Amino acid sequence: MQHTQRANPRAPGSDTGTTAARARPFSNPLLPLAAAGSFAIGSLGLNWQQNQATLSLARILIRSQATVTALVAVEAEVLRGTLQASLLRQGRSSTASSLGFSTALTDRPLAELEQLSADNPTERIQVARLRSQLAAHRRSRTGFSDRPMQATLAPLLAQLRQMNGAERQQLAQRTVTLERLQRRLRLLEATSGLAILVLLGIAAWLLLREREVIAATQGALVLSEERFHYLFENTSVGIAITRLGPGGAGPALQVNGALADLLGTSRADLEEQGLPAFLQAEGPPAKGPQPEAEARTALLEGTLPALRQTRAYRQASGDTVWVDETSFVRTEASTQTKELFSLLVNITQLKSEEHSLLEKVAYTRSLIETSLDPMATISTQGKIEDVNEATVQATGLPRTLLVGRDFAEFFTEPERAKASYQKVFTEGVVRDYPLTLRHLSGTLMPVLYNASTYRDVRGQVIGVFAAARDVTQIRRMEEQLRSLNAGLEQKVQDRTTELSLANQELESFAYSISHDLRAPLRAIDGFSLKLVRGYGDQLDQEGRRLLQVVRDNALRMGQLIDDLLRFSRLGRRALECTPVEMEVLARGVAADLLDLEGDRRIDVSWGALPPAQGDPALLREVWLNLLANAIKFTRQRPVAHITVGGAVEGDEVRYWVQDDGAGFDMAYADKLFGVFQRLHRQDEFEGSGVGLALVQRILHRHGGHIEGEGHPDRGATFRFSLPLTVPPESAAPPP
């Protein structure tokens, strides 16, 4: 038996990578380092560019400053030369010589201007114009008047000042630009340094986190391995891990103790032989590919995630153990080596219980099928779910046509049949519900329908189990019985009439016996008495004794006749049931009897005597006979002990009379309550043997009973009981 399992089982330790990946906040801590390096390189490049621009601007500023200086120098030399020329014209040669004017002094700064403006066409034009104006001015100084010199000086100074102002303005703008570039450069350096520090800090934090993740991952791996080892060693499920080589399964790499215990061998032996060595062969191999082999191949090839099978293994002792085996394959990513994991659960007990259950099901089914009564199970919707062969025979329909149809449609009164199973669902059970079953041929079968609900494991009612008893023969017997009863009632009436006439004749006969027998007995007794009195002195002692024996027997015969008549009349009188105070009644009877005993020592112990229902006169006869017997049969005791008691037990009241007298042998206990039956000789204890029979008949009339227990020379105990309520039929006299 095999079951494929579509769930993809996870190999031990496969959650470790997931745990580590879940623990990492970033994918790679080297990225911030690379970003910091790239940012540093970019910052250095940008700084280099900014530095180059600053240097270029600084050179421009230096040139501008040099230009301004040269212009100032030219202007100063021009003014000095002009002043010297003017002084010379005025005859102040000494003063003019002190000014130190020289044309070379003017040409030198002018040459610097030409050099500084070499790369600027506009400035070159301005310097050329300036040189021409300067040349004109120099020529004007050679005349004898200052007027031409003044005329050339003004445009020259204006040109110098215009160039100086423009150059100073450019110098101011370039100074501002240079300061801005310097500030920008410092900000860039600070920002770059800060960014590099931040990125380095992030990289350091990520490296620290990476170390923590690695440590946590290693701890998780260790914990996972410890858990797997603990589970592997302590689980009750047998586990085998088999490495799969190129040719299929190899020897078991590892097994746990539970599997060794399951197979009744050692772990070393199991690992050496391999798990397949203990597999129980279930029979000769079938021809062609087997489903189990195909499923195992699919498992090894990876097309089947897991394989679940019920298999039989052979223990080392030779016993068979059934297991529920689940197998799945794990492939190592690095080496592509496959390992087969097998989990084995012992289900031998379940298998045994399953076998027992199947046997019980088969046994139950056989019982249902062997039943002669039609049986069926009915769903909560009134549909037939299952039937036995007797139902098939009773309806004439095969089982396939019966199952699924409405239960009520196979009866002559469908509504009554429907009401019957609805009543079962309401009350839980139906007994002897009369229905008539119709055969396919039209034949009718009277049945008594019995049914009860059945429940599932949760206690919920899921259907009705019904059985129909064929009462065709019973109906026939009932008809015959009714016919017989009709005739029997007539016979009873006839017999009752005959019995009434017989009772009347018996009463007349009893009266005749009483009258006709008493007269001869009185004559025998009277003439015997006259013979003793008239002729007693002529008789010897033996003759007088024989006459006395005749008289005693005549008296005993009279007593027997009286007791017999009293016994027969007792059965014909109706009971007069009233509440009776039994203690008052019994104590009164005992007092009368004890008065007749004279000086005899008789100790009577009285217990509680509960009241009863009955005929007081007849119950007095019961106490009279029982107490009289107790007094009579203790006559040989120096001190007689009699115990009287009673108690209510259930629905009846019990009384007892116990004595320590002569007792009797229990072997003759069946003769106690017979008419004229005696257990003692007449010369030992007088009596006719009617008393106990009379007591039993009185108690039976009241619905009670009596029993006696005794032992020779150890006394006797008589117990009698009366119902708390005398049945009405007991009170009526017999016919």
C-alpha cells in the first residue's frame, strides 16, 4: 500500500540560509566602501579641477595686478617726464634733474603691458594706442611751449586712467570670483571629507553587522544541528538516512535508536546491512513494472516530492512489524549528492486493530445476512442505505434497486410506514409497530416493525436500523387461539357451573359427615364412659386402659372432623380486609394461650410488629396456630424461650415466631404444610396436623407466604409475610 505526498518536505538545516538572509539588513557591506572610494576619487578630481581653476584665476589676478602696476608706473613716469620738461623750460634744471626722469623708465612698464596683453587682442589694441599717444606726448615735450605737451597729456592720461579703471574693475571682479572659488573649494573639501567619513562609518557599521550576522548564522546552524540531533536521537519515529550513489541506494549512513528498537537489532548491524535487508517479502514478485518501484523511481528522479507507504518489515527475532513509511530525497547543492530520508512509524497495533475491525465488520455483516428477518438501514431522509438478503427475498427486488429508494414505498400504507421511522428519530426506538410488506408479485406479508437510531463517533444520529418480523404464522395462530378461546370460555362457564354445584354438594356432604359421624362417635364415647362407670370394677387394669384408648380415639376423631371442616370452610369464605394492629392481635392470642399453661415458665420476647392489611379473624388463626405450636413444642424445656418480631421489607411486612423447643429435621420440611402431616409422634405432642396447612391457606388467600426452618432439639423458626396491600382477587372466595 502506498500513498504519494505532494508536500515538499524541507531537509534538516534548510532554514539556516533563510534565517541568515532574513537577519541581513543590506546585501553587501562592500558597497558603502566602494561608494566611499568612488566619492573620494570624484571629490579629488573635482578638487583638482577647482584648484586648477583657482590657480588660473590667481594667475589672471596676478597679471591684472601687474597690469595695474604697469599702468600706474607708466602714468607716473609720464607725469614725471612732463613735469621735468616743464621745469626745464622754466630754467629749473637742478629741480628737473632731481626728478630722475628717463625714457627707459617709461618704456619698461609699457613693455610689461605689451607682454601682459599679449593673449588679449583688445588690450593689445589699447596698449598700441597708448604707445602711440605716449610717442606723441614725448614729441610735444621737445618744443618751446607747454601747450602742445598739455594737449597730448590729457588724452594720454585719460587713456591710462580708462585702462587702469577697467583693469581695476576686472581685478575686483576676479578677486570676488577667486574668493568664491576658494569658499566653494573649502566647502567641497569639507563635504567630501564628511561624506567619506559617513560612508566609512556606514561601511564599518555594516562590517560589524556582517560579523554579527555571521555569528548569529553560525549559532543558528549550531542550534539547528543540536535540535536535529536531539530530535533524531529522542523521537519515537524511526529515521534512516541513506546516501544514494550512481547505482541507486547504498548502505545507510545513519539510523537512530528508535529505528533499531523498532526492528529489534543494533544500530551498527542496521547501518551495516541497510534498511532494505529487513524488508519483509509479501509474496512472489509480479511480472512487469510494479507501482511501488515506479513511485520510488519517480521519487529518486525528483518528479515525486515524497512517497508514503505501508510496509512490512522483519525484526531480528523473525516477527513482522508494520510501519507507515514516508520517504523524501534531499540533494546537496554543492556536491549534487542525494540522500534518502525514511521516517518509519510503528502501526502494528493499528494494523491489528484494523484487522480486528474488518473481522468484526465481516462478522456483523454475516449476522445481518444470516438473519431470517428483513433488515435495513435508513438515512435521515428516509432513504434505504443497506439491506440484507431476507429483505431482497421479502420484496422480490435486488439490492441494487432497493438502495436509494424511499423506505415507505414498499408497504401497503406508506404514510404509516413514513410515520414509523419519523417516530424512531423522535423517540429513539419503536417496538412491534404493525405494518404490511408488499412483495413484487403482490403477495402481502404482515410484519412487526422494530427500529432504533444509530449514531456516529460524535454521538450524532445518522440513521435508523430497522428489522421486520414476519408474523404471518403468528396471525394464523392468533386466529386459531381466538377460536379456541371462544370455545374455552364456554367450557369455563360450564365447568364453573359444575364446580358451583359440586361445592354445594361438598358443603352438604361435609354437613352430613359432621352430623352423621359425630353421632356414632358420641355413642362410642358415651357407652364407653357408662361401661367404665358401671362395670369398671369388674374389669382389670388392662381392660380399663383399652376402654380409655377407645374414648381418646373417639375424641381425636371428633377433633379431626372439626379441623377438616374448618379447613374446607376457610377456602370458601370471603376475606374482610381491614387495617390490623398485629401487635395487639398477637399479644392477645399469646395471653390467652399462656393462661392455659398454668405454672409453666415461658419467656416471650416481643419485637416491633408493624400493622398489616387483612382479615382480623383469619390472621388471629395464624397467630393462634404459630404461638400454640411454639408453646406446645417447648413443653420439655424447664424454661421456654419464644421470640416474636416483625419488620417492613420493600412492599411487604414480615413476621416471625422463634422457639427453642423440639425443632424438626429439614429433610422433611416439605411435609410441614400438608393436611394431616406430622413430624412427631402422637404420644410426644398432640395435634391433628392441620394447623400449619390452615396457616398456609390463610396466608395464600392474603397474597402472602410462609416458610419454616428448624433443627432437631434446637428449636424452630416460622416466618410469614403479607403484602402491604392485599390484592383484590385474593379477597374473593374461590368458586
